[in-house]
Amino acid sequence: MSNFIHPPLLWGLLAVGIPIVIHLITVVRRNRVQWAAMEFLLESQRRHRSWILLKELLLLLLRMAAIALLVLMFAEPIVKSAWQGLWGEEPLHHVILLDDSFSMTAETETGTAFEAARRVLRQIVQDARENEGLQWWSVIPFSEAEQLASGEEPRFARMPLDGSWQIRLEEVLESLSATELAVGPVPALRLARQWHENSPSERRAVYLLSDFRTREWENPEESRGLLDQMDTDTTRLYLVQCAESKLPNLAVTRLQPVSGLRVSGVPLFMEAAVRNFGELPATNITLRLSEDGQPAIAAQFDEIPPGEEVVRRFQVNLNEPGGHRLQAELPHDALPLDNRRYAVVEAEAESRALILASDLAAIDSQFLELVFAPGGNVRTGITARVAPLDSLRNTARIAAEVIYLIDPRPLEEAELAALEAFVSAGGGLVIFLGERTQPDWTTAALYANGDGLFPLPLERPTELLVDRLEQVPDVEPEDHPLFQSFAATQGTLWQDVRVERYFPTEAGWQPASEQGTRVVARLRNGAPFIVEKTYGAGRVATMLSTLGPDWHNWPRANPGFVVFMLELHAYLASANEAPRELQVGQPLTIPLDAIDHEPRVRFVTPETDALTGITIEAETADESLPATLPDTFRSGFYQALRFQKDGTQAPESWAANVLPAEGDPRLLSTADLASRLSGIEVEILRASQSQSLKRDIAGTNLKLTLLIVVLALLLGEQLLSYAASYHVSRKEVLAPA
């Protein structure tokens, strides 16, 4: 009916015979002495012999019982369910919280951490079955707890340990597998806490099976709070660490375009980043790249220091318009899921620029047109159209991704409204100032106290004074994405640039981050030279000087000006591009137009193809018609096919990637974990020590009860010893002889 935590200590029960041995030794060592006065004492002893023997026997039994109970207390006996039922206690509910995040797939010589967790789960259920009485068991994977709506029950909840327990156990183990999600313990702990609140009197053992990564348990405020709320007399808490040690791991943390136009036939710069989560340097690492399933140039990493991230930049050629699938992959290591990263880049046939000038014959607009279309075999991917400024009145003619205003006159109300609507919808706008610029009108109408298109208030144009002693360039760039593509040549980019005139801003003006204003480049006197502002879904960039060579020599002094203008166009044209990347587990929502599209979308996942894909019906929500795929539980490429009402299909591709931070293999030791949970009665052990859980499954630990009984026996033994012995009273001691 019971078992023990430390059965070998039961050999200590042999010590029960020690009082008997001591008594026998004492009897043997007695010497008989003939003494006449003793006859009176012996007669008295014969009269009280039975009572004396009874007290001595009781004293001997008390001492033997105290020794026996001390041994049992150290062996920690566990009372099984049948005894608990006699005491009117509730059946025991085993709640197993199982970490199935992808960090649990880390490979070791003995298998993965998730396999170790499955073995612990099996042992918990098997050991529980050895007990008598009614018991329940529930399994809550972290990923399932995160997906459950309020009030929903997990799949494996409150299963009885009846005659079919073994079949049910195998079904559960067969259905459990590690996911590619980065989920923490909080949702599962919340569900266990909710059960605790709904049934506070239910006897419960909660087992948290995880690898206990530093990322989640370094500062576990919420997890600690939930465990603390369940730390009651009716609930026992156990944390089982299923990962034995930290493993070296490399992860691809980023794969994305960084600069250049996303136009077919034009090279595009991409960046790939690899982080070394290990404690030793990683050397001679090859990152294999592919485009649309075909091998591309590989990126080589000579050395990646421990704990650091190294970035490589490379070019891809998107030869055809449409979505292109890019993949980067590292060699196999202990955690293979984060060795791959995916990206989708949508290439357009061309990018359109609309150049608006007050004077079409001015050299400024002609020069800009030449930048975009240099002729010969050079293709920039930009198609430029020059038009008069008053063409803004016809909004139907604004067919461009970026508009360039060259030395604009004051705009009419309709022209300004059209320009604001264009930028707010995601378009890009570049403003070059000049002789026609009126600072007062620009400040009042375009700046509009920070609410308009223009990023800052203007003053009258002034000259940049020459200081022959100051050996610094006239223009100094800020830390901005526009300069990333030629970061190594920025010194020569500005070296020969000379600025003569510019428009200053009001004294004391500072860019307002809440208005999306940012200085891109400054003059050597600290005045802004190029300024950017976010407006709606679009961006505005302003050069506080002319485009042509009237006020500065940048276009003629350095060919880097052409590169900068191409980068500026790409930067502004991509402002409204929706990212085609999501994290594994995030829902994929495709918006539909009720006029052009059928109210359904067919999704092709990494596990399906066009024939076995999933069709999702759209649901009306807030005047939109979205179709949502809730389950993106695998990394890779997803495709959404929208059905046009004319019978055609509009496919779009998306990339789903794992969370790189989940690949950090740092683990908290059991001692560190215990210190972060100090004050909570929780036992922490490793999966290799899970045999110790059997004591908790069996029932109630009687250690404290036995300690109380032992103390009572020792107190009774002292009282009985005093009563059985002879004591001279104080009066007898003080009486005269």
C-alpha cells in the first residue's frame, strides 16, 4: 500500500534491536552482592514487580519505535491512492506541459530533447498506473495551448488511467512531435492555472517538460507568477530539464533585399546574415544559395566569432517579372531547422518615374532623364517621363512609383491635393529646390506646421561660406540605408563636392521622429542638406539645393551622384511594398476585391501542391474580403492563388521562416533555475533523474507526519524514563540525618 523514496535506508530498521542489545548487556554485567538491608528492598520490589516490568517494557518499546520511525522518516514513505481514499482526498490529476518548440529538436548522441521529453511522459503515466484508485492525466503541448481559444480544452485532457491506458498512451505518443514554432511555457501554464482556479480542491501534479533555454527563463516574471499561483497544498510542481547540455549552432538569421530596384533584368543586392550561437569560432562556412530552385553563387564565411553575426552581400539577377523564390542553407548541424532561410522577391517589368518641371527646357530635368536612361547597353530598369507641372491637375496621368519636382513654383490647391493623395497612398516624392522656390509659401502650404509634405520650414537661400582651413567635405552623410550600397566608397563620394548655395531652415529646428522626419545628409556647418519624411504610406525626400550644377557641383564632380539617385529612386519606390515574409505560426491573410475576385483563395503549402492545396472561403470583415490560412506551421514557401472573375488566377508567393532567436542553445542550470524560482515549492530535475518522479505519482509523502510522531515518542520516552526511575525529593535531601 506504500513505497519509499529511499528504499536502501530501510536497512536501518535493524537498528531497532539496539535497545534490546543494550538491555541484555546491562543484565549480564550485574553482580550479586549479599546485603541484609536489601531483603526489605527485594520484598518491596516483588510487590511492585509487574508494574516496574511494564514500565520498562513500554520504555524499551518506545525507544525501538523511535528508532524505527526515524529510519522510515529518512526513507520517506509514500501513501498510495487506496489509503488516500480512506482519508476522503480527491483523485490525483497528472498535468503534463510539453515543450514542442523547435529548440527541442536539437540533436545529441542520445537523441533530441523532445525524444527525452517523450520518454519522461511515458514513465510518468506508467508509474502512475502502478497505484490504486482513480487518477487522471492530461498532456498540453506548448503549441496547442497557444492556439486554443478561451474556454477550449486541449486534445488530451482528463484521460482516465483505466484499463485502456496503455493503448491511449501509445496513441498520444504517436501523435506528438516537435513543431517549427517558437512557443514558450506561458500559454500552457495559463491553462494549467485556469484548471487550478476552476477546481482548487483537486489534487494535482504539474510536470513542465522543457529544455529551459536562457532566452525564456533568464527573467521568467510571468512564468514565475503563474507557478506561484499554483503553489498550494493540493498541487505539486515539477520542472524536468530535457536538454542535457549546450550545443554549438549556426543559424541563418536574415535573407532580404537591401538596395536596388526590384525590376527584372537589373541586378539586385541581397544580404544574408549568419549568427554563431556557439562558444567557439566557426570557420570556413559555406552558405549555399538558390534562386527559383536553381543553384546560385555561394557566400563564404571565413570565420564567425562566437556569439556574433556576420553579414554577406551578394547580387541576384531576376530575369523575369513576377515572384522569385530565394533560399539560403547552411551545412547540417545540431539544430538543422534554423540552417535554412527563405525569401520572396517580387520583380516588376519596370519602375516608372514622373519628372515634373516648371521649365521643360531647363537642364535639370534633362539631366535627371539622362540618369534614368543613359542609353547603350546600360539598363537601370526605370522608365522616366517628363511632363509640365500643371499635369498634376489630371490625376489619371500620374502613373508612376516616384514623382520628381524640379524647382517647383507654388502649387495650386488641386495640384497640391493630388500630390498629397499620391504620396499618402504609398508613392515616393523627391523635391529639388531652386530659383522659383518661395520659402514663405513652402513653409505655409507644404510644411504646414509639420503636417504637410515638406519635412521642415524654410528660410531664404544663403551661401555656404568657404573655410580654407577646414579640411572636411562640404557634405557629410548620416547613417541611412541610402548609403549602404557604397559604404566602402563614401569618402570619395563626397570628397570633391562643393556646395555654394542652399536653403537653410529655422534656427533651432530639429527633426521630429513622431512626424517621420529624418536628416539624410548635412552640410559641413551642420545645416540639413537632404531630408526625408514619411507621409501616409509613402516617403518624401528633399534636397535643399538645386538638382543641376547651378548651386553645387555634385552631378559633375563625382559619378556617385548617379548611383545615389538610382538608390534614392529604389528606396522611395519600395516604401509601399508589402513584405512577403512571415514567421512560422503566423496566419497568412490575402485581401480580396469583391468586384474582381471570387470569394475564395487556394493555398499551396510546403506540404502540399496545386492539386492537394487548401481552399479557404473568404469572410467579410470591416468592409474587406480577406481569406486567411491560420496554420503556417512549416517553414518554406507558401503560394496563394486568387481566382479572378474572368477565369484567370493571380498567384502570390510568401516565405515562412523560423524565429532565429529560438536557435540560441544556452541553457539555465538547475541551480540557476532554482534561484530564479526561489520562494516557490518546485522540484527541478533532469530527464535522466525522472525515476525520482515515481514518489510523487504514488501519493502523499509521510515524512513530515513521521517527524511529528517521532518527536511525540521522544517526549513520551523522556516522561516515562523519569517515572520509571527513583528520584530523591528536595525535602529528603535537606532533612537532617
